[in-house]
Amino acid sequence: MTAAKSGVYIGATAAELRDKGGADKAAGVVSQKALFHRRGKIMLDADTLVLSAWSDSGDLILRRNEIYAINRKFTELYGRFMGGLFDTGKPLILDTAPAGAIYLLIDRKEMMETTRNREWFAAIVQWRG
């Protein structure tokens, strides 16, 4: 069993990133918060992965069977130019039943362009079994 973990996330759905215009993408080079409007705490326990304050209706609560795939890579929606040149800037991408594909940056350090996504990727993979 995975030990409980928590952190702070900024996130967006793939559809939200796809809809961003040039001005938002340019602003995103300076601050990822221009692209990722969802933010809150992320918590992983024995039964659920919770993204607090995901929407106006509250938290996004995910169970193992509601996460179809997990990746940590640059894509056409969030590439190396946006996320930085280093491996630590790769977004954590969850393909979920309730929300579709979501992109997360966990415990992101704005000036250093680092995240804890690699650590969270490993924890969620282990949690899913």
C-alpha cells in the first residue's frame, strides 16, 4: 500500500489547454498559472486521489478504476518550451473517467521550474497496482 501523501497542485484539463490562445500561451512562458487555472491540494491515501477545489462544485475524487492512464511527458498541449528544458518540468497527465485528460504540476517552484511530478507519478503508479 502507498503511504498517504499530499502537496499543492495547479492543473487544467486537456480541453482547457487546447482552447488557450496565443496571449495565454505567451503569458504561460512567464508563469504557468496563466495556463493552469485550477489549483488546490492534492492528496493520495489508500482509497482515493483527491484534487481539492477542482471545480465550482468541489473536489475531484478519483478511485483507482477511474484513472485509465498516467503519463509524465511533454505534449503538443504543454511542450518543453512551456515547461522548461529539464525533465522536472514534465506535466503529470491523468486520463480519468470523470474529467477526461488532466494536466497537473505538483509542488511547482516558479523560479526553478521544478515539480514533484516524477515522485507523484511513481506513487500513483504504485497505488493503482
